[in-house]
Amino acid sequence: PWLGAAALLLLLLLVPAALLARRRRGPRAPPLSLLVVAGSGGHTTEILRLLSCLSESYSPRHYILADSDEMSEAKIRSFEQKRAETFSNSQFTLDRIPRSREVRQSWTSSVVTTLYSILYSLPLTYKLKPDLILCNGPGTCVPVCICALLLGLLGLKRAIIVYVESICRVETLSLSGKILYYFSDYFIVQWPALKEKYPKSVYLGRIV
């Protein structure tokens, strides 16, 4: 079931990919730079399942994770090692940024740590210059997406943001989702109840 929905997601991603390709010069458009925000817990597992459906056109893949996330890096390297067996020219990078908010952290201190994470993420996002950003809810994605929006407003680089809400969110959005619902280009949910509450979202069924 999730494979069929993931195929629909792939078709959805091909729409912005085609639009970006048209803007580029030359008879053959180069691959699209993809920035993926990983997160602790099940976030990284879910996002890697989505990536397994993408073609080699999405390369290089730039992974960003929180500096306190110990498990995601091993999962990503294992995924990319298997992918390299299929696509010989597979390329990826891995960078860490300060976590914007810890579990049960107070809202007051969260503002300070989020601002610090944004300041740290801005030069990194500018250096990577992704065409497409894919995230699924970890708090780390908020400063990254804010930086991408700032770069777009400044005319330095326009990145398309695709947000996929986690499968565990059935009736309410995550805090990251509530923020990025208003700024993402494509906001995808996996439960019909969320589609009813948030009409801008796209419901594809279960995709992970």
C-alpha cells in the first residue's frame, strides 16, 4: 500500500523537478540537488523509505541532522552504501547543525536556540544551494527551511520545500508541521482527518 502512495509522491516531486529543469540552460538539464533533513526517532527511517523511491536524478543528496543525533548518521550511511550498489555515480554529503529545540525544553529558551540554529544554518544552506528540500517533521527542519526562504526572498536561490507529515500524526500536526504548513510549497499528510483540518495539504494515503 505504501509503495503505491510513495509512487504518487514521486510523481508529485517530478512536477517541481520539471519546472526547475526548464529554467536551466543546455540541451540536457543536470541532476537536481536535494536537501534532506533527518531527525531522531522514526523520522530518519521514514524519510529514507521515501528516498528509496527516488531516481538518480536527485543527486547529490545533502543530509542535515542535529549535532546531538547519534543514530541517524549510521542509518544514512547504510542507506547510501546500498544505493551506491545500484547507482554507481551516487553522491551525498552529511552536515550537522545545532538542535533548535530539545524535548521538554522551555519555550523561552527554545527561541534562543532556534535563532542560533538559524544563524548556523544560513551559510550552510547557501553553500549547498538545494533545488528541493524534503523533510518530515524533526525540529531541525524549521531553521533549515527558514534559511531557504530567506535565500529565496533575497534572490540568491529558490528552493522548493516539500513537507511530509509523519505517519504518527493522525489528528494534529507536529509543531514543525504547524509552522511549515504556511511556508512549504507542498504539504503532504498521511491521514484524511488532517486533510479536512488543513485544506492546503495533499492527502496521498500512507506513504511510509
